[in-house]
Amino acid sequence: MIRAHTVSLRSVPVAPTGALPCDRPRTSAAWLVSAAALLALGCAEAHANPGEVGSGLYDLSVRSDGEACAPGRMQGAMGRVGIVAHDDVLNVAVPDAMTDGLARLSLARVDGFHAEVEVGLEGCGGARLRRTWTVAAAGPEQFEVLFSQSWTGLDGCLAERPLVAGQPASDCTSEQTLEYRLAQACAAPCEVRVVGGEARCACD
């Protein structure tokens, strides 16, 4: 079972139990995350309008569009995840660049359904991780998100501390497509919930 936690911007994260979205963000201790570092830059034009995407349970898979990092980033089937579409905001589960788990991210229409985050790496002065997400294709049965991550300034990291989980050995860029295929719609008054790490559609 893939565990969900929050490493996102402007997002309303998933809690271990309860309805999505929730209201208490959390950040990974492996990163130096500050308000200044979390940049929802937006202003980029998305490649698709996810207006037809609805809340529900989706099967997530990841394919590589260009991998220059070693070790390589996660690929393949990632399991079933909860997606919440509400008020021009798409709240999605995405791979966490620093662990084998999933994180939550909100993509808003006002930002062109595009988001960018740049963070520093704790204990590794000057090292940065920049990530971008953009909805690239969307329909009522499936949608895709382009995911890019760029690692820079890693040359001195090994001298300062061992590599942390998910960190490549040297500067690199990884380009991926996140594919979401609808398994079960979850329309109001029902809502997507995560209970015991498992996404469900609850109607009580």
C-alpha cells in the first residue's frame, strides 16, 4: 500500500483518515520548506482543460518521457488514488520525489492547471529541487499530468551527508507523464476519503 502524505503548495492535503480535501498541510522533514520556497508561479497556459474530470478513484501509472537521473525515478503502476475536483481546483495524488510514497497537490484553473515548487535540500547547502506539474490531456474517463523534476547543486552533497532517499547522485532532470484512469466515479453527495491509507468513495 502506498502511503500518502503532503509535500505540496497551496494544496489541501490528504489526512490519514477523513474527507478530501483537508485543512492541515504537512511538509517533509527532508526538505527546507519555507513560504518563500514554495512558489505557485502559475501564469502558464495548460495544455488541456480538465473541466470534464470528476471526483473519484483513479488508477495511477507513471511513464518516463526522458530519464537522466540515477537512480531512476519511480515508474509503472502506483495503485488506486483519490482525486477531488471542486470549484475549479483539481486535487491529485502525485509521486513524491523524495520517497516511495505519494503526496497531494492542487492544480487550479486560475494558475492554468499548472504548478511549480522549488525547495532546498536539508544538510546540503546550495542544492535545489525544482518540480513542475501541468495538466496535458483530460476527459471524463482519464487525464494526464506532465511532471518534471530538476535537481541542481548536488556535487557537494556527499561530502556533507549521505544521500537521502530518492536523491540522485548528481545533477539531473527527469520528465514523466502521470496517467490517471477512472475506476469509480464519486459524485456529490458522496466524497472521496482516505481511510487507513486506502482511498474510498463514502456516501454516509
